[in-house]
Amino acid sequence: MTTAPNTDEAWLAELREGSDEAFAQLYRAYFGMIHHLVINNSGSEADAQDIFQDAVVVLYEKARDPEFVLSAALKTYLYSICRNLWLKRLRNRQKKEKVKWIDYEPRMEVDVEPEPDMTERQQSILNTCLEKLGDPCKTLLVEFYYHKTRMEEIARKLNYANAATAKNQKYKCLQRLRKMALIA
């Protein structure tokens, strides 16, 4: 495929099949819009990349669901996912800035504050799966999602070559965690 699919359904079909080219075309077609959203709302280049990557994972998972029906234009749907993810991250940053951590314990216990929409059972499954995931995935995900540590710092802490390598590993770890949670 050399050009972007000509309909939203064609996009979804190619994404559903896991076409690398479809993902690349999706990036070329829509990343600029997401970059603009994040940068103009207190974000960085790395934030924009993270949000877009997380949104594409959500889109991919939705596309693979046989019952999924796209109720808006793909561009609008992807933008909404990114917007919601970015707003959630900004809210979490604001909460974190109000809280001062007195010390940092190198050995982390995964005692995660549940999301408002998570049930106790879902939280328990998440904690169990994180424990089974093991290091370095557990550490990477906890640092990024719960401690909001930047990729550059995670790369240093976990001895990755650079932030891009850490980001790639985060994606793989997140995929493993999601598979484990589905089985649990």
C-alpha cells in the first residue's frame, strides 16, 4: 500500500489485519493534528508521541473487536481518544504537583490508587498482572503511568540505550500486560 486507504472502513480493515503500512499511513495522516493538540496544551514532543501511540493501541484494539462500529469519522474518533488521554494525563499531573513526596523507596510496592472508574476486582487483576509481569516491565510501567516519570529518565534508570528504546519497550510491556489482564 503506497497511499492511505480511501475510506474509514478500509483503514479499519487494514489496521485490523495489523498492516505496518496502515499504521505508518495513520501516523503520517494524523500525527500532526495530535502534535498540535498536545503542544498547544502544555505538552512536549514526547508527550504527543506517547499520546498518539497509546491512542493507536486503543484504536487497534477497538478495530479488532467484531462488534465495534465506527460512529464518527476515523479522524474524529482518533482525535477524541487522544484528547481524552491527554486531558487525563494533565489531570494526573495536576494532582501529582499538589502532592509532595518525602522520600523515594527504591523497592516499589505496587499499591496503585484505583482509577475512579475501576472496580476493586479490576484493580486487583491489574495489580496481580503487574506482579506476574516482572521486571523490567513492571518497573517501566509503574514509573511511566503512576509516577509520571519521563522516558529519558526511565531509559537512564533501566539502562536502555535511549528514550525511544524505552518507549518501544513500554509498548511491548503494555501489550503483554493487556494480554495477561484479558486472560485473568
